[in-house]
Amino acid sequence: MSATQAPPALPTAVSPGVAGMTPEDLVRAYRVMLLSRATDDRCLSLQRQGRIGFYVPASGQEAAQVGAASALAPEDWVFPAYRELGVALYRGVGLERLIDQFIGNAGDLLKGRQMPNHYGYRDHRIVVASSPIGTQITQAVGAALAARRRKDSLATITFFGDGATSSNDFHAGLNFAGVYRAPTIFVCQNNQWAISLPREKQTRSRTLAEKAEAYGFPGVVVDGTDVEAVHAAVADARSRAVRGEGPTLIEAQVYRFGPHSTSDDPRRYRTDAEVEHWKASDPVLRLRTRLTSLGALDEARDAALVEEARAAVAKAVSAAEATGPVDPTTFFDDVFAAPTPQLLAERDEFDQLLKDGAVKP
Ligand SMILES: Cc1ncc(C[n+]2csc(CCOP(=O)(O)OP(=O)(O)O)c2C)c(N)n1
Ligand SMILES: [Mg+2]
């Protein structure tokens, strides 16, 4: 499929036997999607103002992320890439904790050592994202097999992009998962681009989902701008996984509205017309229309929810910016379980340089 064409008409009905989302579920999803969108808008401008160093936006992909997260159980483990803000927010990671990580301040659990957006929160069963494309795929399969050995009834889910389907780890992960029937849900968010490489140059396969067939398990294509369709597909995949029926590959067709990250200018490689074409399927607007037609939202309530999201982001940014920097002496922590004499000597030397004012925190 060319990136300039709309995705094919895809079923949005909930599969038989899988519970759909109630209007209350949809309102919850909508609030998280608004929060994700508002966070993107603010963080892109914070980066332009030099207040955070780097940012990876998720706009356009909110329904795929929130729809998937809404179909999981709290005990499931998530192995994300760097773009899954909607998943973190849906699983209850506090926005201030996320902004702490984007800034890399003293409130950042990772002590400012990871790139922004490469976060993880054990309390929410979200494993830290790594930058090398696809590495989370094999990790998710290994964790699923470990869970089965421990007789833990859970699934693992991993998120990756269209570009990641060309990685070694995609093949190794899906092959292992097929052979050992791992309880893993593979969610490929096909946002049509891998930085500047369009989907049609990524593979000759007609769809990404059909690659699952070669590994011996089902692959489905879903409209990733429809939160209910994604929820249904992931709920189906999860029940198969915990019943011992093995993995599923879900290709959620979406579009990345913003840049790949704050380090590229998408106007260099794609047209405004293409972006506008996909914005007609904006997942936030689609869900707004759906909620309105269900009688669960009117203009006044919608305006209040949009303002609630904006205010939550403003509050989290103010709080995170008021938090001090990471103590630089923590650089020496967590290197070895028991620090080596050399490391302790280096830390003492660094302490002295700080005290003498020879280096500034
Ligand atoms: C192994 C590896 N190769 C190349 C890169 C550089 N890189 C970072 S993101 C990216 C594109 C990934 O595209 P996709 O998988 O479609 O995910 P998206 O960013 O579109 O969500 C590339 C090539 C990398 N991080 N790791
Ligand atoms: Mg992509």
C-alpha cells in the first residue's frame, strides 16, 4: 500500500465472544488520548524552547496505543518502543513522572541516564525501552516463556513499528514465539514511515500482518485509528495467549502526524497533502464523534475534558521543572552490585572536584 492511500476498509466490529468497550470505557480511553495529545503538543514546544533535549511524539497513534492497553490485565508485561505514551498513561504512570524522565531531573527513576521517552516503570509492568530497533520483541517472547514456566497466567505484549519488521529481532522473536507458542501479543503500529523510509520500501509483503503466517500463527490487520477495533483485536489475542493457544501479530494501521522525533523535519520526505489525507482519520476526532453519537459527550463536556488535559500537562510540567537536577555523584551508583576500588576512588576524586568548584553540577 502506498503511504498516500487510505488504509483498506477494515472490520471494526468486536469479535464474537470478546467483550466490547462500554461508553464508560470509551470515555476513559478518550481522556487518556486527549492527555497524550496535549502532552505531545506541549513537549514539542518545550523541546523547541530548549527545556527538554529530545522528544518522540505519538500523535495519530493514540487509538492504537490506548485501545491495546485497554485490553490488557494489570499483570501483563509491556515491552514498548519509544513512542508508546498512550500505553504508559493508560496504565496509570503519572504524567509528572514521565515529564521528570523527559527532563532527566532528580525525580527521574532512571536518574537522567536514558534518552527522553526511553522510560520504564516496574510498578506498571512497563519494561524500559531501548533505542536499538526491535530488541524489545525478543525480550517480550523470553518473558512470556519465563512466565509460563512459573505458571503465571499472563500475556506479554510488545509494540514496534513497520520499520522494526525488517530487524533481526523481529524474525528471531516471532519464530521463537511460533515454535514455543509463547503467550505474546505483537502489536506493529504501521505508521507508514520508518523515519524517512516509506512503508512500500520496507518490504514487498502486501501487509505486515501476513508475515505471521510464515511463523505459524495468526496475523490480523486492524484500523489503528479506531480504538474499539484495536481493543477487540488485542482482547482476542490476549484470550488466545492465556488459553495456551500461542501468539498473534496485530498490524495496526496508523499515521504519525508529527515528526519521527524532534531531530527530523518530515516536510523533507513527505507531502502536506499526505498528512492532511490521514488527518481525516484523526483517532481523537473519530472517538469524539463516536462518543457524541452514543450520547456520552456534548460540546460543553468535550471542552471541559480538553481543558482538563491541558491543565494536567501544565501542572505536571511546572512541578517537574521545579524539581532539581540529578545529583551528579549518582553517576557512580548502580554500575556494580559492590563498587570496585577503582570506581570508589574515581567517585572520591569527582567529589573533590565538585567541592573545589572545578566542575559544576
Ligand atoms: C538497529 C537500529 N537501526 C537503526 C536505528 C535508527 N532508527 C531509530 S528509529 C528508526 C525507524 C523505526 O521505524 P519504525 O520501526 O517504523 O518505528 P516508528 O519510529 O515509525 O514508530 C531507525 C531506523 C536504530 N535505532 N536501531
Ligand atoms: Mg514507522
